Amino acid sequence: MKTFNPRKGFTLIELLVVIAIIAVLIALLLPAVQAAREAARRAQCTNNLKQMALAAANYQSANQSYPLSNATGTYPGCGSATAASSWGNWSGQAMMLSFMEQTAVYNACNFMLTASPGDCFGVGWYANSTARDTTINSFLCPSDGSTSGSDGGKRNNNYYGSYGVTTDIWGRTNPQSTGIFAHLASCDVGAVIDGTSNTIMWSEGLTGSRTPLGKRTSVGTTGSTDYYDPRTVLNGAQALNGDVQTALTACNTAFTGGTAVGDNRGQFWAVGSPGYTYFNTVVPPNSTQYKWSACRTDGINGADYGAFVNANSNHSGGVNAALADGSVRFIKDSIAQNVWWALGTKSGGETISSDSY
């Protein structure tokens, strides 16, 4: 007589329970894996900034000054065949290439011509295209990376030198800035009176994008922002002067409207210009009050030539910044505005507590 042996296996209920357990485990583990990956990316970002800070220090040791933020070239066009360009020139990053194991790219740069693309710069546009368009991983944050703009071109820079709180960054009324870097001017370590451990040299910023509107987007408006130092005292506390505050409000209006927007933030690591390779510490990092990335106030949208260029990142809670002493700190989004201003200036005379950021 045959005996009946039921088939061994899961019942439907048991199968559903197993699936539910696996789903719960995945839900628990996935955030941990993502957090671990972000921690690794943030560490790599820190290493990139550390490399840049050390390169700037080595450059200073060899040349008795920090890298010039706009190394001048000439351009055949826009008025004169031998005119020294006041914009579109080489960045501090380009000046430091040989101190960052990028000698081949450095040797490919023709520093007698400008680096910026555009018809106005004539042969410099073509002669320096190979070097200018080279992607260098040390200039890209792994949590962001290169993006493509509306023109189809890459945005290849995430790290920006500090102009301090200066909004007149082209030196129309003063050839210097309150930060380490200045337009067509360089400073030595002796100019950092506040101390190299209290002064930001480099910080990170997201590359540009128009859509969706957010902290990658640059905007354009009009306003009076030609100030070496826009800070004033209001009701016994530091504040921005009326012109600059009005301009910031206008930038917000342009951002909300979504029409005068641009996406060229971080387009070229080689070009020494605010929005491409320089920023200022007027707006705190990852600001929720000013959600855009950069703002021009001459009626043209875009980050290049911007009066306000903000530090921002995809890291949770803040941005990485390299100080002039070579250290890299994580600056929290919650930093007080006056402390952020003080960290940006090299000779403001402020006293900054290490636990204030």
C-alpha cells in the first residue's frame, strides 16, 4: 500500500513572511550603505581640497605669494591685438597645476593667451582648448561631479577660491579683496592678518544646472553691488548695507520667477572668474533664504562675473572648506552669518571661536 508523502515547501503565508523580512532588512541596510558611500565621497572631497590647499602653500613657498586669481594673457580681438585682458584669464587652479602632479596639462597651457572660450578671445579660445577642457578629477567633488549645461558643454569645477565678503570682485573701485584671492592681484601669507587657521582659502560649490530650479541655478538681475566690504552695523550688530541687501532680494525675485536663470557655474576650472573658480562669503553655505547658486547684478543671467557666488554642496548638513593653513574643515549650514563673513576675510580683525562652526 502506497503512503502519501506531501511535498515539502513554503506555504503562501510563509513565503509572504520571508519576503516581508527581506524587505525590512533591505530597508534597514540601504540607508546605512548609502551613508557609508557618502562618507567615502565626503572623505575624497576633503582630500581634494587638502591637495589644493597644499598646492597653494607650495606655490606660495616657491613664489612668495598665493596664486594670482586672474593670470593675465592677451587676446587678438575686442579692440586691440595686444591688449591685456581684464577678464577671462587663467585661474589659481591653472597656476598650481605643476604642484598637483598635472605638469602635462600645465605645459599644454599657453599663458600668453587667455583661457576663456568665445569669439572675443580669438586664438586663445582654440589654442588653449585642449588644456582648458581637460577633466581633472581633483577639481571634482565625488558627491557632485561634472554636469552638462544647456549649451551641451561640461561643467568641470567644484572648488572655488575665496574673495571674502567683497562684491566688487573685479576691482572697479579697489584692486584688492577682503579674501585670499583678488582680481589681477595676489597676496602673500603676511597679508593674512587674521591667521591662516581662521581664513578660508577654498570651498566647494555645485556645478550649474537650470532645471529644476535649485541650488545649482544661477540668476541675473540689476543692483548696486560694487563694494570692497559690504558689511555695516545695524542696531548694534553686523549687517549688509542697504544696496547689497536690496540686490540679494532682487536675486531671489529672479530665481522665483525662473526666467533670468543660467547654468554656467563651474564651467571651467581654467578660467579665473567668480562663478567659474571663485566665490564670496556673503551668503552662508547651502542657504535656505537664498536658494540659488550665484547671481549677476549687471542685468545678465549666469554665474560668471557674479556679484554673489555661494558655497554649496550635496553633502548633508554643510560644505567642506580648506583654510589657509592647509587644514580642511566641514562648515555647517547652521553657521552664523557673521562667523561666515569673518572666516572669509583675511584681515578683518575678528575673533573666531573654533566651536562656532
